[in-house]
Amino acid sequence: MTARPLVSGKQCVSALERLGYAISRTKGSHIRLTCEGRSPVTVPNHAELDRGTLMSILRTVKISTDEFISLLK
């Protein structure tokens, strides 16, 4: 298993957009993303996401850590 990366909220949103997600709305420091055929997900727009928060996002969008790291590149 690959170590969980430390990423910002903006980096996470960019990676999810490559997966097909689009920003549907923002409220405060939280960004809501939707994608047809997938569950919607909320990403906090923080300088650094907690590892537990990132893992929860990855579980919601049903991708592995390795797949997420490849989307970051």
C-alpha cells in the first residue's frame, strides 16, 4: 500500500476534475463536486488536507491511493 500523500484542497479538486468531477457549488471553504454516475463529494479548500479527510474523499469517489497519485501528476 502506498503512503497517503499530503495535498492541498486545490490539488485534490484538480485531481478529481481529471476524473470527471466538476465544481457544482462552494460554501465558505468547502467545494462541492459532482460527476454523473458517481457520488458527489465535498472537499475542504485548506492548505493541507488531513490524511483521514483525504482517505474519506477517496472512499467516496471509489478510487485507490495509487489511482489518486497518478491523477496528481
